Amino acid sequence: MKISIGGYSFFNTFLEGKMDVFGYLETVKYRYRMDAVDLWNGFFIDRSDPVYKLADESYIRKIREALDEKEMRVVNFAVDGAHLWDPDPDIRQKLYENALVHLDAAEILGAETVRIDTGGSYQESEPMSDEQFEYTVKRYQEYADRAAERGYLIGPENHMGASLLPREMKRIAEEVDHPAFGFLLHLGRWKADETAGDEMVAPWAVHTHFDARTVLLPDAEDKVRSLLAGGYRGYWGVEYNAPGNQYVEMEWMIGAVKRIVSLASRVDEVRCKP
């Protein structure tokens, strides 16, 4: 079963000084017996600036060496601090430059999908202005052209600002109109159209995230079943930064996600039989 663990799931352990990116890889490989990682740049960025500075290339190459040694794939590289939109044009330019550095890193790491956010507030969401929409589409088209040339997929997560509105995500996807563009779909996380949001953007889903709330939703199986019926064959990412006892909490989450996907897949297989 295609399950991955989002690096953010161990953020509190990281903050306690008990894990770095190499410890994360060891944990995923040998504790949870997985060969795919859902890498997050939060393990190797400098948060002292609003535009997060990435570790130097030599460090990124060490991560790649560790991945190769363990025969692990990066099914998603989630990038913070390099989102597209900021109302200040100077900050916007710095974010763009930082995104390019992160794309270099994604290519060194062999990432199969990359998440770079739209920008905006984590708490509030509103439709994009014409200027923001045009800029966002232009940048994603640029990034998707690069991704297509180098063998991966790229796009936002429903994570902040306008991306928490499924109609805005759909509008972006339709305008970008690129085969290398897709969404990291965090199931059920919307500020509008909550019941229909996942289905609305499902055609562009290239990776997914579950959190502790998602697995307890009464329609969690239906969400997975709908994605499978629509052709989704990517990974089911587990992203849950538990307040404490994170190793055990992750075991519970993995089990819960496996159960949901297994039940949804079973029904889907039965329906597909002639």
C-alpha cells in the first residue's frame, strides 16, 4: 500500500532537538518499514528570515546520499517559505528566487512531486485579485515547464490563502493547463465548499495528506473511494504533528490510514469487476 509520512509529522520532535532529517529517514525506513518519504524542507531551512533560506547544496547532496543508501524515493517535497504571492513586490521577488533554489534542491533529491504554495494567510482566505491570479498562473506555468523537462510534477497544497478555496484551486488549474501541474490535496481542509472541495480538485491531485482530524471524518472512506474512482494512484501521505509521544501517535495514524484506504479500495475493486 502506498503510504508515506510527511516530515512535518515530527516537527515537535525536531524542535526538542531529538531528530534531524537523517533521523527522519532512519525512522521512516527502519521503524515504519517504508521506502518512500514525504520530505519537508523544515528540517533544513533557516527560519530567521520570512523567506526561509535553504541549507547549502553540499548538505542537500548528503541527504540524497542517505536516500540512495537506503533505497528510498522522495514522493513529495513540501516547500515552505518560497510561496508565490506576497503583496510586497520586493518580498515576492525574494520568494521567487528562493523557489528556484528549492527547485534545484528538489532535482538533486529526485523528488517526484513538489509542493510550493500560492501564498496568503493561514487563517483567512479570499479569492485572488486579478493581479495575484495572473502572477500565480504565470509562475506555476514557468515551474511546470521546468518540472516537465526534468521529470516531476509541481503545484500548491490547499494550505494557505486562496488555496483553501477549492473554486480558486480549480480556477488556477484550469488556467495553468499543464500536464506537469498538480495539487497536494490535504483531504477535507477547506474554508469553503467543504463537502465538495476534494471532489472539485480531484482531477489534479498528485499527492495527498491525512491528518488526525481527516481520519476521523465520517466520510473519509468516501473521499478515498472518490479519488480512486477518478483514477488517483498516488501516495496517501500521513501528516500529523502530534503534541507529544509522536512515534506512537504515528503508528496509530498509519494504521488508521491503511484501514481507510483498504476498505475504500476493496469496495472500489468490487465495483470495477464485470
